[in-house]
Amino acid sequence: MLERVVRKEVETSRVPREQLFPTLSTVLSTCEDRLRGILQTLQREPIIADDVKPWYARVEQMYEEFIQQAQVVDLKFETEYKTDAAAEGYRGLAHRIYEKQAKMTNRQVTQLRYDRPNEADKTLLAEAAYLYAFYKEREAQVTFYLASGDSHFSPMKGTAGGLTSRAITDRISKDFHVICDYPEEISNSLRQEVK
């Protein structure tokens, strides 16, 4: 398409071809280079299922550990332990505050009692981990993002702001080098990096 536009411009232009040709050739070359760069950004690497299997096993093991943790986590103990350190006249208030904090900061894990990651979730994370490793072998510096609103990956934010539950998110980052967050948060991070 671009080539046709350049040819048409060369044919219909009143400027001598000797002057017009180098300029339009440069424009065409620049456009093709930019298009190649954009297409590389959109490139989807082939994912070989057998190469993903070891990553899937690690992802599954991580979620199993969190599910076990969700079964035994004792928010009451954590709340009472912190409340005991408060001044006696403020213990009732401190208990309510610490109870809300404990529920919120542990929410990403405790939700696994009733909302567990499905096979597609685990496969997605395993593929992301595989791709990170794939790119890490070929590039010196790799930052890999997984944009998702799913709390099995991304942190759970409190309704009043402030506290965030991110135990699973942090473990994914530590074990698999995949940064998980909501799409708008990743977009903001990328904008900051570009500046």
C-alpha cells in the first residue's frame, strides 16, 4: 500500500524525478523500518508444550503451598498478638483495626480456601515463566509483565486504598520473574520507564 502511494506520488509530481526519488525512498525506508519494529513488538513466540511442563509443575506446587497456607492461617492469633501490645484503653479499637488489616493483607491467600486457580490460570503463568526464561537466554535485560485483573496473579487492593494483599504476586515475581498487576498499573509503570 505504502509503495503504491510513493509510486503514484512520483508519477503525478511535477518535481523532477531525480529530486523526488531520493526523498520518497528515504520516507519509504523509514516507514518500513518503523513497521518492522512495531511488528517485532507484536510478535508472538511459539510456545512448546513440553518446554512449559516443568514450569507448570513449579506453578502448581506454588499454588498448592498457598492453598495449604490458606487452610491453616490464623488471623485471630495475628490480631490478638498485635492487640496485646496496644495500651489497655485502646485495645478494643486496636483489635478492630488489626483485624481489618489482617484480613486485608492475607486476603490473596485466604481466598484460596474457596476460589482456587484453574488449569488455564496455571498454564498462563507457566507460559509466562517459560517466555521470561526464553527471552532471558537471548537478551541481557528482560522485564516481563503479566497484565491481569485476576487475584490469583495481581495484588488485591483494599476498598479504602492503602493496604494491599500481595503474597502470591510477590512470590510469582520472586520465583518466576514475572511482574503481575492490573493493566492500568502496568501501563503507568511502562509510561514512567519511558520518560
